[in-house]
Amino acid sequence: MKAVTHIREKILNAEQLHQQLKRWKTFGKTIAFTNGCFDILHAGHIHSLSQAASFGDILIVGLNSDASTKRLKGEGRPVNNEDNRALMLASLFMVDAVVLFDEDTPQQLITTVMPDVLVKGGDYTIDTIVGAKEVIANGGKVEVIPLVEGLSTTNLLKKIETL
């Protein structure tokens, strides 16, 4: 039971995030941030999250809400609801906090967190990463990490459809 409680404690609302950020920054922790829908968790996600975690002491994951995911990915998505997706992410040892956001982009969340390192996958370039300008202007870095070829939720769903 203790493990489940600890996992759920990693899923933060805005106020909890604010308090936790103050603690982490007081202790001089380097904050890394990444975001996504993480609809069907797969090996590509694990690789990306592990890489993102390597850039800081703390990894915060911004998670698109169900409404945000549906607007971005279309009808029938997400496959897993936001509570399940948040719980799966929070259960990963490399993830220190999961924060839901309802907007189409994590711009507001990124400016709230103002991470030391903003991390996105290789399907982005620095000039297309939301929040990159603000993080860089604040003295932070932006890291673009390579994707694992062929591993995506969209590809998994297409494979299922052909069965």
C-alpha cells in the first residue's frame, strides 16, 4: 500500500507543484521538464523519459489532459484516460512529478516550472518547441533527443487495426 501512496503523491496539481518546486530549488536541484500525451506507454516513451531524466536531478512530466489529447490526436483518443496515464507515468522511477495540463500546448506550465532543461523528442527542432525561447532567455537549455524508430502510439494503433 505504501508504494501506491508514494506513486499517487507524484501526481501534482498547480499548488502542489508550486510548493514542490520551491523545495527542489531550495536544495539546488536541477529541474528537467518534458511533456506529451503518453497514451499507450511503450518502449519509446521509456527511452525518451530516461534520456530526459538524465539532464537533471528532477524530472517533471507535463501530461496532456483527456480533452487536450482529443483535440490534438482526434476522435477515439486518448485510449487511456488521464488518471490512468498519470498513474503509469508516476509509477516510473525516473519520473519525479506528473502535472496535467488542459491547454493545447504546455506553454503556461513551462513558464510556471521554468525548468533548467526543457526536453523534447527528435520530431521537434528548437525553433518549434513550445517554451524554448522562455527557458533559454531564463538561462536554461533545450535538449532534443532522438526518437526510437517505429515506436509510437499511432503506429501501435495502426498495427492493432490491421489485426
